[in-house]
Amino acid sequence: MGDTDGVSVQATATTFRIVEALRDRHTAGVTELADHLDLSKSAVHNHLSTLTDLGYVVNENGAYGLTHQFLRLGLSTRERNPVFRAAKANLRTLAQTTGESVNLVVPEADHGVYLHRVGGDEHPIPEGGSIALHASAAGKAILAYRGHEAVDDFIETHGLPAYTDRTVTDPATLRSQLRSIRDRRVAFDRGEQTPDWQCVASAIVVRDEPVGAISVSGPIERMRGKRLEEDTTGLVVSTAKAIELELLTDEQEPHP
């Protein structure tokens, strides 16, 4: 039984390695995938055949690619998130007001995920992409409400790797920033995750739990100085508070 479980888990891991390899390519053949993943061609073919039968992969003359079945899964997962449902209209309003990229970030394990984005230029990190909690405005806004022990565990477990020369890599400096973020309810990212891209964020906190963060971001030539640190800040904070109120109201309303 134990051996069978081990084989099953390894097979699942291999399937997702193939899926992720296809994600990074438009299409790929069996030989290309086998060489890239250091797998036998027969193993790759078997996994691809199963994925094709299930509708997650399409085979066009030996070139395999992912289908929109993954999109349906992702959208379904997002629609079930109460933070997303409460934030949608608020994000549209904030995007119209600021003219910049407005993001809803939710925590997931040791990182944050861009769950939804409205407006702005092409963002360097796509919707659905992940960000480091210690190197992004939204991430730091979330981390600031996790408490001292949780922050210490995060630093000890994951470290503070540098993404740019502006990333905070010193634990004492990060802890000091998090105290200020919690006091002011606002966090900044001045090119710490992505060079030449700046951001302001505020956490969405429900019953002392940071369930997400709202951020406004843009290229440094626009998102800087008074626009970054004053004009946009109040809008971001008030939007986060409005979403918190909606979430609390929804908790109190009876559901069928």
C-alpha cells in the first residue's frame, strides 16, 4: 500500500511538471518535453495522453498545448473567494480614480497571489502570478498583521532573498518597516520586487486576520513622490476599509 501511494504521488508530480513545461511554451512535442524534463518519451507520452483524454491538453499533429480547462478551474476558484467578491466593484472604482494598475493580492502559503487586477499598463507580474511577502507593498501589508512569532517563523523558514538592489534583506529593518506599516496602515514598494516599478498597498483585515491587500502600482516615472506617497495612499486605505466592511456585513447576513 505504501509503495503504491509513493508511485501515485510521483506520477502526479510528473504530470504537473509536464503541465508547467507546457505553460512556459506555446506548444511542445513529446521529445522536446522528455529532453527538457529528463524523462523517458514513453512516460511523457502516457501523461500527455491522459491529459488529452481529460480535456486539459490538446494534440495538434504531435504538438501538445494546454486547453482553457485550466482557465475554467482558476476562474471558478477565484469566484469562490469571498475577498474577491467583496473587492470587485471597489477595485474598478479605484482604477477609474487613479488611472493606474489596481490589484487584489491574497496570501497563499509563503507568498502573495495577484488574484485580480483592473486597469493600468501591462504589469511586470501577470494576474495569477506570485510575489514575495517581504519585497512587495501588498506582501508587507499582509505580513505586518501576522504577529511577531509568525514574522519570525517566516524569516527563519524562507529568509529574505533579494529581488533587486532595493529589497530589504535585513530582518531588523523589515521588522521596523512592518511596525510602521501596521501603525500607518500603508505599505510601499519602491522597486523592491521589480526594478522601476513602484507601489502602495493597504491590508484587508477581518477579525485581526490579514485576508488580502489592495495595491496601486505603476512605472516609476508616474508612481513617485506626492502621487505615490500622498495622493494615492488615502484612496488605497479607504478602499481596503470598504472591502473589510463588506466582508463583515456578509458574515452577519443569513445565507440560504
